[in-house]
Amino acid sequence: MRRVFGKKKASAPAPSLTDASSGLGGRIDEMDKKINDLETELRGYKDRIKKTNSPAAKKQLQKRALEVLKRKRMYEQQRDQIAGQQFNVDQASFGIESAKANVQTVAAMKQANKELKQVIKQDLDIDAVDDLADDMAELMDDFNEVNEALGRNFATPDDIDEADLDAELEMLGDELEEELAEEAQAEETPSYLMPATPSETPGEKKRRNFATPDDIDEADLDAELEMLGDELEEELAEEAQAEETPSYLMPATPSETPGETEEATKTDEFGLPSAPIGNP
């Protein structure tokens, strides 16, 4: 029988959806190219119709342009049909890929469910977890009570009024704002325009010495003070002696000339200094 009718040939494998979509896409590109060529040709006919003055030639050009327009519309319809077929193929391919992904997801969830059941059955006990949660809650309550007991202030009297505390707090806030305002004003005002503070008297300002070094010895200061005291006593003694001694017995100062010294030492018969003789 095989010799008479021949052996049935094996059918070729069906193309995949990807290959089908690629083939349809190539056909769409070809249709687009043909449509663009027809548009260019139709545009040329339109320009020639505008420039032609003969009615017969214009009618002939219009007839050819109409044929080109018909072919263009036919190619556009074919392109739309092929585009619809490609959309259906792509949608089927997407559905298959989604189905495969769903199968893998379901398999993964089954395996995870199996492992979770095994872990809960072997390593976790719901009653033990509940007991643990209750113990933790009780421990936290005890811990909070301990913190409250330790944080209690035993020195705070019970008769304190919160309204008085709020009022005092507002007063402190106002004082703080005034101090900040004064500091800001002091920073803006130069130091030489600032008034003297009441705590310092003019004498204290004069006596205050900012240049006093730190390495001064108190013994040296005491010795120097004694020397100044001795000098002061000597000066006082000289002043007292000068007041007791008459001026004519005082030794001549170096600033006097010899003539002035002789005139100053002349005395009369009573021992008193004589007046100088000369023109008044």
C-alpha cells in the first residue's frame, strides 16, 4: 500500500507566536513603504494638475491620481488587518507567558505552604507563643511601675498650685526676653556710648589696674613701700626745718648768682637784712 499511495510526509512544526509576530511586523513595514511611495506619487500628480492649463491633460492626470489613491486605500486596509492579526498574536503570547508565570507562582506558593506548615508544626507552638506574649506584657507592666516609683519626687509639697507655677514660668519667660533684648541692644551699641554700670564707682574705675603682671613678688612690693615711706619722712623733716629757719639763714640756692648772694647777706646795724640801694 505504501508503494501505491506513498508514505505520508511529516508535517512541519508549527511556527511559534514570536515568529508569527515578527513575520506580521515585516509585512506591516512593507505596506508602510508602499503607502509612502504612493503618497509621494499622488503629491506629484497634484502639483502637475495645478500647473496644467489644458482641460484634457488635467482630466487625464486626475484619472491617474484617482487610481493611485485607490491603491493607497487598499494598502492601508491590508495594513490595518495585518496590524490587528499581530495584536491578536501578541495578546496570545502574553497570555501564555502569564499562564506560565502563574504556574510557577502557584508551585512556589505550594512549596512555601508545605515548608511553613512543617516549621510551625515542629518549631512553633501557638500556646507557647501566647504564654510568652502574656509574660512579656506582665514584665513590661512591672517595669513601668518600677520606673514610676523610682521617678517619684518625694520633696515636692502637695499644696503647690499649678496656676501659680504657670504664672511664675511666664514671668521668667518675660525676664529672659528682656535680657535677650538688652544683650542685642548692647551688641548693636558701641562700647564708648554704653553707660557705666552702677556697681562701679569712678574711684574704683581709676584704681582698677588691668596691666598688673602675675609674677610680682609681695616682698619686693613691701621693700619698695618702705623706701617710699622713708623718702616721705625725709621730705617732711626738711619742710619742717625750713619753716623753723629764717629765710636769710637758708643756704643760697644754686640758681642765685654771686651778686644776688651778697645783696641777700647784707645787714644793718641791728642785724636785720638791709634793703638794696638802687633805683626803685
